[in-house]
Amino acid sequence: MKKISKSSAVSKMRASKGRFFTVVFEKQNGDKRTMNGNVKADRFMTDQGYVLVRESGSKKKIRSVNPRSIKSLTISGEQFTIRKS
């Protein structure tokens, strides 16, 4: 597993061009969450800096992910862990 920075993880998500990925992050209440989804280039980030991820599965809701809380990312078959800052 490669180690990357949080900003590199966000860049990889942006460059995914609609392909699905798995992101593990910490929710506001401290719970760990694993989510499969993708992003759209036209609606990638909120004004507050949260990444908008379209969740896959039956829900298909758009979820906000705080880039500062990302723990790992799996995209295009590659697994990345986030370096501690």
C-alpha cells in the first residue's frame, strides 16, 4: 500500500473521471466510514472544502467527505493510505 498526502488523495478523486472508488474516512462523530462512490467534475467540492461523493448502491445520495478526515483510498485497483501530517 502506497502512502500519499491528503491533497494527493483529493487530486486522485478529482482525476477519477467518474470511475468508482472506495474511500475510508472519519465522520464528525468519530465513527469510521467506508464508502463506495464516484465524483462528477462539475460538482466536485463545496465552498467549505468538502468533497461531494455520489454514493453507489441503492441509496445513490450525494455525501460530503471532509478531506482532512480521509484515512485511505482505493482507486483503479491501487490502494493508498494517508500519511499522518
